[in-house]
Amino acid sequence: MSGKDDKQGKAKPAQTREDRLKAALKTNLGRRKAQTKARAKARPEGQEGTEPSTSKRET
């Protein structure tokens, strides 16, 4: 084996890692979009821009 083969062998795993990362990002983005759509659909009319409060307040 020559040094040339070694360089090509190392480039391929980096490429496959990049492809995996791209696929994971695309999947995550699709999931987040679907979640946002579901939340918007479940939200009553007139509460378009408000998020439910998650902070604990003492009254």
C-alpha cells in the first residue's frame, strides 16, 4: 500500500461523518417544524405570539 491510499481512506470517514451530521440536522429540523405546527394548531385563536410561562412566580 502506498501513502496515497492512506489519504483517501481517511477522507472517506470524514465525508461519511459529514453526511451523517447533515442527515441528523435535516431530521431534527423536520421534527422541530412538525412540533411547531402541532403547537400552533393546538393553540387557541388570539394567542398567536405568546408562549406559555415556564417560570415559577410567587403570588
